[in-house]
Amino acid sequence: MLRIVQLVFTALIAITVGAQAQDRTALVGGRLIDGFGHAPIHNSVILIDGDTITKVGTVDTLAVPDGYKIVSTEGMDVLPGLWESHAHLMLSGHADYPHWQATYLDRLGDEIMPATASHLLLAGVTSARDLGAPLAPSKSVKERIDRGDIPGPRLFMSGPFLQYEVEDWQTAYRWPVRSVGDARRKVAELDAAGMVIVKLIDQDKLPRAVAKAIVDEAHKRGMKVVGHSHRPNEIRVGLEIGVDNFEHTGLTTAPEYPADIMEALKERTATGRIAGGPLYWTPTVEGLWNFDRTVANPEKLDTDCWERGLKDDTIADIRASIANPGQLGYTRLTPLRKPTLKRKIAQLREAGVVFLVGTDSGIPMKFHCQSTWNEMDVLVRVMDLPVMDVIRAAVYWPAVMMGVEDELGTVSAGKKADIIAVKGDVLEYISLLQNVDFVMKGGVVYKQGGDPVEENL
């Protein structure tokens, strides 16, 4: 009997090893833009074993061993999977926030967030920072993606916003904080639930000791702190208390950042590692810049890429809410903000902040399947950022900011096999990223030849 058990065990090991041996892929022939920001690698070869990149070379220097499935990337640019650094998975483009929260709160975990996660993944986003959602569905969706139960990007989540005052309809995804003890308890609760980011809003309205306690407790626990930057005092207080990453290009219609803020930003960026690393900024400008074009030609809203996984009544509700895009109260100041954006981006560049590509994806008319490439396109084409800098802001720097650069952010040996590919020259035409042809996350292919691989979704 013992002998039989031993033979069965040996056979199972052989089967397992055989299965693993077949789980090897070689991406061959494409131009590799590896995320480090140097010259691309032509005629690249990328060897992947399971979920990990093992070797990177060229067709002249790296032979594909036996047992590898070869996937041709000839005629394509190959890049690390994109990061979306400011997503809202609980939203899907609907224009009426109070209605959305009241109607869909109990459908976030089972319908909305799994659907929007898949939209990001199929757009080539293999990692995303989700900045603001109720805690329970955030935790659930993250855990199910981590287990492979549902498809989606690697999620780095904040759960609910922390702030001073919260309206009744917001209480599911915004938490009021009124004391130092309350600040520490709520950060601890977020940490225990697997959140790795604390999101602050209206930090200038919090008692200073409370705001500082939030940041200090988060940093003690290894969490990152992001803060709104809509008002001058949000930035001033955020710099004072040690916010790691500011979100948005705010100040509404003001033409530029005040002089004292610019001096404070330069002072902070001059300290670098002493202050805990670079100061990061996620400007989220595309929705503002292109709003008038969306009103003039709303055809892009008619795409069905954002419908996947959503129920018919949800889709109909979203469509009805944005039927008249030029009449939304949410965007009434947008035309006045647009002329200020180039100046503010130039100021932030001058100050030495490190940009991250993020879009506020999910807000009215900003669908997860479109947002990230839209932002990259405007940063390159309109804001005159070098294309390689924008790519690094979408792949390399987010991984560094979140402390996971040992696993993510570049296509290099030892990193997770999060890789996308697109036909054509991305360095010349960044908008080609609107049609990502190949998406791999952790060695699993979710899109090939421009089509979803349904058995993996």
C-alpha cells in the first residue's frame, strides 16, 4: 500500500512539473520600451516562467529554450503594464453622485467594482490605485482579484476618504475624523483591511494635530498618504504634515499657483530622500482639457467598452445621466479652468515634482476603458512633456512611489510579467495606446490580437 501511495505521489509531482514547464512563454520580436527610460531594445526577447520574467535580451543574444510558447510581438512596441494612479472603481461615468450612491451602494462589490476593474485591465492597466470607496467592497474586490477569482489590475487601495466634515449621502465612502485618537483608530482600521493608502481631502479644515496624526500613523504603518490639492491651503497644509502625493491641478479658475506655494514645493523637492523620497503629483488634466471637445462630439461616450459586466439597468442609467454632457453641474467651471492648465503643469515641472499618470477615472464621462491613454496623450501632445517621461509616469514611478519597484514597473528579470504590446510606434504616436493589442498580467494573457481572452476573464 505504501508503495502505491509513493507511486501516485511521484506521478502527481511529474504532472505538476509538466504543467509548470508548459507555463513558459517567450515574447519575441517587438521593440521593448522597458520602463527604465533608456533607449528601447529592438527585436527583443522576453522569457517568462509562470508569473515572472526570467530573462530579457534580443533575438541575437537570447535563444528561446525548448518548452516555451512563442508569442510574436513583431511590429509592436512592448511596454510594462500601465498604472492608473487615480481611479474610482465604485464609479462608472454616472453624472449624479447622490443618486449613484443611493442606488448602487449594495451593488458595488458584486457588479460595479468587478466590472470597472475588468475595464481597466483590458485597457492595458495592470496596476491601479483606487482612491476612495466603501471599505467592505474595496477589501472584497481586492482579495478576489488577488486570489484570481475575478480579473482586474493589481489594486493599491485607500478605502474611504478621511476628512473633517461629511455629508449624509457620502458616509459610505468618506469618514469624518475629529480627534487624534480617532485619526489613529481609523488609519489602523484601514490598514487592518488591507488598504495601503490613506486619502485626505480638505486637510486644511482638519485641526492641525489631527491631520498630522493621520499622516504619522499611516507612515508608521508603511502606508502612503495622498491629498487633494484643489485649494491653496490644502497644498500648504499637505506639505507641512508630510503628504506623499498631491492629486489634481486644482485652484479652480486661478491662473497659477501662488508664489509661496511654489517656494514651498521647491523647498520640499530639494530635500528628496531626507523628506522620504520625491514629491509626487497626479495632475488629472485630460478631462478638463478635452471637456469642450466631448460636448461638441460626444460620440466617444457611445462606445460599449465600459458596459462589460454591468447590468442593463445600470448601463441605461449611466447613459441617461450623460445624455446632455454640456449641461452638467459637475462641469460648470471646467471651461474656465482649461486655460489655466498649461501654466500650472509648467509650474509643477519647474518645481521638480514627479508626475504620475492618473485620471480620476470613473467620474462623469470618464470611463475606465479610455481614461489612462487619454491622459497620457494630453500630457504629451498638449502639455509638452517628453513621451518617455510620460511613459515612466505611467509605469515606473508609480511602482517606486508605492514601494513595489522590486516587483513591478519595468520589464526586467525578476519582475512580475505585467506586459502590454501595441502595434506601431508609441514613442511617436502615444495615442496608439487607445488600442492595446496584448495584455498580460502575472503571466496570464487577458487580451491578444486586440480581443479579450474570454477564458481568462
